[in-house]
Amino acid sequence: MVRRLAKTASRWVNSAVSYSFLGFYLLGSLLMRLPFFFRDYVDRDESTFILVAQTVVDGHLPYAELWDLKPPLLFWIFSLPIALFGKSLLAIRILGWLAAGLISFFTFRLTTRAAGREAGFAAGLFCMFLMSLFNSVQGVMSEHLSMVFLLPALLLLIRGGRAGTFLLAGVLAGMAVLCKSNLMVALLILGLSLLAEAVYIRNLRALRLLALTALGGGLTVLASFWPYLAAGQESLWWDSVVRAPLAYSGQQEGVPLKNLPFYLGVGAFLILGYRRGWLKWQERSQRLVLYLLAGILLAFLKGGKLNGHYLLQFYPVFLVLLFAGLHMKVPSVPRFIGTYFWGLLLLLPVESYLEYGNVIGNYRAHGRLYNGEGVDVPEYMNDHHPGAENVLFLEYHIGYWLMDLQPPSPALTHPTNICRGELYPFIPGTQANPAAELRMLFERRQPEWVVCRDGKPAFAKWYPEENHYVESYLDQHYCVEARVGQAAIYKRL
């Protein structure tokens, strides 16, 4: 039985038409991500994108009503499922599923060009796992959407062809930057490397095509400025898209020691790969992937942080080189993966199995598939305080959306934004600094209910002053009305 399955799997990997792999990666991603479609949120950033996107659906430009430190295309994309299907977490999670499947497929295509189909299939398979499992990436992150545009742009650059191909690559690259601004660093490294190559060999056609690619990217980014220009809000775009990210990145200093093994490990692999011939510098596809990988790593270093979902930008590009190296050094590894991939599909998605159990248990207990405090707290409020409006969510802030409420501050689309003093000059409608904003929220607006994580500080540990203020104010003016799961609902005295 096992031998027959292995033969069938190997035959399919080596003979199936290319686009049948797209169906495979989409189906695999769906099975892994499906139980997470019903969780309140997987990462707080996703709730932030939903809140800002809702204001877009309501007829406002991104940043005009609610604010976050992300480029505008991200919010326009999130607004599409909301505009089409209303307040449906399911519709938004379907967007993430499609993104994960497409990223895996483009990883397959890139690796196939660099090292053949067996290596390509294995790279796409592991990318499928990494896009949907581990480190809470089962939601819809900005990295997912940015890589949907960046990977095909890279594939077009590698394939080459007519001028239109390079123009389209530039447009896609510009769209990637408009979903995740740190990719500008990666694309700058890629562009400068290609420019150096063209100048070194004096290839005028390559220079013209590179200029066309840059034109496509530049015009795409500028196109996002047009709605603000038409509305007379040019400074809002400039402050939010350009100045705020620069101010934020300027606050990040150094590389945490815990991240050093990651950079050293990647560097060691690349050095050994090229020294020992596992990777081929003369192979153009591998070389362009390396340029982009170097740019992504530089962007990580510049940002100083290395959160789990940041690595969604790293995985697809690194997997191309990893499996190209394995194809040269240990070809039996990708061949083994292609033969026994069905075993990996059964063994690796443990998180998904656990979440399926969680969904079933929640359905039995509450009669609904949606689960988590972000859903349970709004249900409690609607049951016990119908029509409540003056609610402050310091956690589970998807509750604003589900209760048809607006956050009381433009900075409260993400609870941490309120503590980032460097961003205040660029957020319309806020006070001068975090302390003043907190005083406005608690002492002037005096929310009737405040929702926090039970027994946890309101903000991250590196914001001690803000945490002390909130804890002291809650102790003096509020009492716990109810605990819903891990959420504490405070009622004003």
C-alpha cells in the first residue's frame, strides 16, 4: 500500500501539468487553514486591517478616520471582501487562503526554474506549511498579500521577454510595496544589483528594461497618491505613507542577540552553498533570488525586529535557494519529499488538527463555529448591555467591528499604536503624546466599559509608564463586571 502510494505520488510530481500544482497548493492550504477561519483573530494586526478597511467601505480614504502604519493598498484589498460580503470573518480568511496557495505556487515556479520540478515541488510544499502553520500566521497578514505580488514580479524578471513583461513586473513590485513598505529596501537592493550587472557588461537593453521596470513600480506607488490629491489631502498620504514609516524605522536600534543565530545560519548556508558549488552564481534565476533575499534580510536588520509573521517574506525566497542547493548536493532529499509528501501532509498540520477539535468543541458548547474572546465579549455585551457604545477595547479589538462601534481614537486600531510616541505627529486627531492620549481616553471620554486581558498588562512590557497609568486608573475607577474566557470586562464605578 505504502509503496503503491509512493509510486503514484512520484509519477504525479514528475508528469503533472504545471497548473495542477496550483490546485494542489490551494487544496492543501485550505485543509490546514479551514479551522482558523472561525477564530476571532489569530494576530492583532489582522483586526487592525479590518477596522481601517471598514472605514474605506464607509467611504473614507485610509488614514482619514482610523490610522495604522501600513501602506494604503493593504486596506483597499481588505475592503473588498467587506464590501462584497459584509462583516464576514469567513470572507476575509478566504482571502488569506488564496494568498497562501498562490505564494506556494509561485515558490514552486521559481524553484522549478532554478533547479527543476522535484526541487520546485518540495519548496512549494514546505512553503505551503510555513504560510499557514507555526507562529500564528493562520490569519491574513500584510506579508501574505505583499508576497502575492512580489513573487510573480520576480518570476517575470527572471523569465524576461518583451518590454511589457518588465513593465508588469514593476507594477506588481509597486503593489507589493503598497502592501508592506519594508519591501522597498529589498527592491532597492535588487534594482541596484541588476543595475550594476547591466553597467558592468555594458548592456544598454538591460538598462532600458530596468528603467521600464522602475517606471512601472514608481507609477503604481504614485497612483495610490491620486485619490488623496483629488480629495485635497496630499499631506495625509505623505505623512502616513512616507514620513511615519521612516520615523518608526528610525526608532529601531541594533539587532537583538536572540536573532543572531538566524542571520548567522542563513549566512553560513549561503557562503557554503556558493563555495562548494551547491548554488550557481552564473545561474541568473538563483542570482536574482539571492539579490532579493539579501534585500529582505537587510530590511529585517534595519527594522531591528524579527516577529514570526515577518518571516513570511523570507520563507519563499530562501526556500528557492535551499532546495536548489539540496538538488545539487543531496538530490535524494527533494525526490524523497516528492514521493512521500502525502505522509508530511498527514503528520505536520498538528495545529490544524487541534483547531478542528477546538471548533467542534465550541460548536457543541455555544452552537456556533466562531470562537474566541473577540467574538464572546461582543456577544456578552449585546446580551447584557444592548446598544452599549462607550466601550474601550485594550484587547480583542475586533469587538469594535462586531459591535458596529468606532474606536474612540484613530490610534486605537492597534492597541500598541497608542504607545508609539514617534508616530503621533502623523496621526490626525490625536493628542501630543501617549500620556496625553491616555488621559483623553480615560479622564475625558470616561468609557463605561473597558476590555482587557485578564491578569495581563494592557500593553507590552516595554511600555511601563503606560501600563502603570492604565492599571492605576482601572483600580480607582472600575471594577470587574465579568470574565469571559481570558478577557476581563471592567465597569466604571
